[in-house]
Amino acid sequence: MYWRDRLCSAEEATAVIRPGDHVFVGTGCAAPLTLLRALEAMLCPPPGVELVHLLLSGALPEHYATGSSRFRHRVLVVGSGDRALVRTGRAHYVPVSLADVPDLMRTGRMPVDVALVQVSTPDADGLCSLGVSVDVTRAAVDTADRVVAEINPNMPRTGPATLVPLDRFDRLVEVDAPTTEYVHQPIGDASVQIARYVARIIPDGSTLQIGLGRVPNEMLRYLRNRHDLGIHSDVVTDAIIDLIGAGVITGARKSVDPGTTIASWALGTRKLYDLIDDNPHVQLRPIDQVCNPAALAAQDRLVSVTQAFAIDLTGQVCADEFGGELYGGVATQPDFHHGAALSRGGKPIICLASRTDDGEPRIRPRLHANEGVTIPRSDVHYVVTEYGVAYLFGKSLQERAVALTEIAHPDDREDLLNEAKQLNLVPGGQLLRSRSAYPTAAETTIVLRNGTSVLLRPARTTDAEHMQALFYAMTPHDVYTRFFINLASLSDRKAQHLCSVDYRNEMAFAGVTGEDWEREQIIAGTAYYVDPETRLADIAIMVHPAWQGIGLGTAILRHTTEYARTHGLRGFTADILCDNHAMLRTLDKMGLQTTKSIVQGAYEIVALFSST
């Protein structure tokens, strides 16, 4: 083929670089390793040269992993292979949204004199594909004064937006090496639990942005029972392969680009590269197109999952600094997070482990001085740790502090609550009894006699306001039968007492309607408190007047009974007014071994779960 007449050595190709040049280097698994090695091996490298790159996945470990390089680097994402360069001062990190980088290049505010890239072999029309790395590489190729390409027959072709004519390249170097592969490191038990919680938030028909984090990728393993998921993401990894093969990822319900997986770069193994090679249902596009705000907002049910390093009690998120060092980057996280918030039915999710490997809390009263805010608190919706889910959007600082403390590590909660009080984020009387993970397994959905579905779930401390709303919806008679006094109001502390439990010796359940966390309404509540000597629990129940008489009271009591039975309780005690016939009938339906005694117009009831 005619292009072979233009081939030269890597040493000859890199000779186009002049003193003071800004040299863009292709991204991730498409990094031009042969050209980089030739650069680092120069006997007399041109002075003042700066290498600009997004992420060099495992590139030149003999140099970059040890923090040595013949050149200065400007990095847009600090990967594991770049941290040593940053630490030694050879690399400077630029905190910028990747979606803004193409415009910075085109306008000369981030100049690119030379672009070094790796591409596929040309087709019959003389067009090469940028393969697994389009991202900001497309803009670099389009704007650079000189472009040098490694042509690799192992590089997949990934869509029309990736094509570059041979005439655009000033130098060509032929290589025949396997495309660089990337495999996520195994994750621990905490991250697995986080992935499970995140997966529970994602409904059928969602379009996912998954990013590079290990937790978002692990999450995909728990979506095998979903239908018609789609992908619109900055990056795709091996995690999508099995879901596409199983017919889970179809893109059929995407409102933009239906039936097509859209991304900007790929980071994975040969199995992924074979999947996307010349596949019309998978297309890679420039990062500014993928992250276009209008396109993200137009994608219904867009789910963005951002792996963070720390969050403070007001909701400020740090996602590009870890352990006092730069790691990761702003990347596309704010773009996708904001896009998911604007999407109809979208869900922006932040996930992080409650502690670092060294035991330092990641949920803190305030971010550390060296931790920048990647996502502002005003934009945060869902936050997930291995201990549960908090929903912050539209919530007050007090509600945020309580919600985040409740999903912190159990051993950190008391200190966090005390510090929140000192910072006046919560009042001095704030309760928070939970000292374990939210018991997801105790959730169940029931269908009432009128055909309505209701979620019965463990209560949270943050349900206090909803419990107050339930109280104010009840009739004075219902209030009296529940509390045995004529209450005109339900104080904050009393409301907290009804829903802030330890999930062991205290338990509370809420009957919930609403499509999701954002529109929940509590229509029933029950709580019990255990006497450790008798292993009997005192129980009480409230049901919204509009939801009485259709089986809700019986269902929530039956569910609470089953939970108590499996947690070692012998039975319930309750005080029920003699004229509270509805509650008495409900208890009778439970089939418990019940004894009653009348004291001052009320039954004192003991209901045992078994003869023992």
C-alpha cells in the first residue's frame, strides 16, 4: 500500500519535535509507547518540551512509575502511573473538565504543537481510526501543527467520529504489538456492598455512565436482572461485555442514540476491543460531544456514578485528591453528575467507602485543607457507602449532616454527631441510634387489597420529618389510640424516637409510597423497643387515615413480627385501648399466643411468637 512508502523509524518521527513544543500524547491503552520510548531515549532531547496527556495507562513503567522523565508533563488526569511524576514535580496537574479541553486546544489556550497518537491501519479510502482513544485526542489531532502516528493493525476501528485521513499525519511509524490492556484490581467487601446498594437505585431502562472507578464497574455485576439498560459514558470497560451478551444492555429505551452504546474511550482487555471493533452498535466520539450538556439532559433516566475520596457533612465532595496526594481528576465527573440531575428520571450518585484502608473516616465534619471540592454540595443527590444510602438534594444542612452520619462507619458516628453539634449543623438534642449497616434485606414490597404497591422498609433517622407529616395527617382519635394522650404536635425529638433505632434491640419500619427517594411519603410506621431481660418488645403502629382498612396495618405488623422473630425476640407487648377494635382485630389475625388484661380501659397485651 502507498502509505508504507512514508514509514520511518520512531527516532526519525520524533525528530519533528522542536525546543519549547507542547506535545500531546494519546490516551490510555492507545498511548503511542514506541514513540514515547524513542523520546525518553533521546541523547539530546530538545529543551523546554512539555508532554500533555490525559492518562497514560501503564506507559513506560521504567520511567514514569518511578517519577523520572526527560520532559515536563502536564496531566489532565492523575492515574496510578502518573502519581510518581506529580510527586517528584515532573508533572503538573490541571483541574479541568475534560469536556472543556477541546475548546482550550482549538483556541490556543492549551497549545498543541505536536500530537503523538496510535491509530488503526488505513481502510481502502485511506482513513485510520483513533481506535480506543478519541476523548480529547480528536481535538489534539485536528489542531496540532504536526501529527505523528503509530499505525497498529491490532487497534480496533470504533466509528465514523474516530476517522483520520492519512494525509493528516506528518510521520508514520508502523508497529505490530497487542493493544495495551487494562484490568481493574479486585475490590474489598466494603466496595462490593457499595456496588450492591448502588445497583438497587438503578431501574430498568436507565442509561449509565460508569467511569473508571472500581465500584461503578463492580456495580454492573449486580444489574443482570435489569432490562434494556443503555450506555452513554466517558469510558467503557470490560464490565459491559457480559451485560451486552446477556441482552441486559440493549439501549432500546435510550432517548438519544437508541440501540447504540456511546463512549469516548475504552480501557479494557482484548475481549472488549474485539467487541467494539467495527461494531455499529458501539461508537466512540470526542469527549465534548459525549459530555455535551444538552445531550446529557436529553437522555432520559441517565445515571451517573462518581467514585469519591471524601465528603463533608454538608455534602461537599472531593474526587481528585486522596491521602494528601492528587489522584484521578475532575475528568467528566461534574458534567455527567449535573447531566444526570437535569435528565428526566436521572440519578446522580456519589459512592465512597466509609473509611480509607488506614482507618481514616472519609465522611468528615469538613474536608481537609488540601482536598478540593470536585462536586459542590448544592449538586449532590445520592451518596452511598457500605452502610447505606443518603439522599441530600433539597435537604437542609441539618438533614444532610444526620443522613451522612447515619451511613458513616459505626465507630465514627458518635464523634461525627458530636462534631456536627459543635459546628451547629444539628441541634444539641439530635438523636442517632443506628450503629450498623442499613438492613436492606428487611425491605419488602406488598400489594394491598386495593391493588396499590407499598414498600415496607426499615426506618431511618432522616425519616423524622416524614413521621411528623404522618402524625399531622391522623385524626385526634387515632393520635389518642396511638399515644394514649391528646397530642397536638409531635416534637422533633419524639419523631426521631419513632424512626432512629439501632436495628438490633430497637426496630422501626415505614410503609412508603412514591416512585423513589425523591418523592417518598410515609403512610404507616411501626416501632418496637426490646426489654433485654424478658426479650419482649413493646410495639406501636400508626397508619395514615386514607390508607386504613385495606390491609396495610396487618401487613406492616406481620413484617415487623417476622423481623423480630428472626432476631431472637420472644414476642411483643402492647397497650391497646379497649375500643380500638381495628388494632385488636389486626393482632388476632397474626395467630400469636396472646394474653390480655384490662387496666384502666386498656388492654395490656402479651403476644408470644411461640409456646416458649
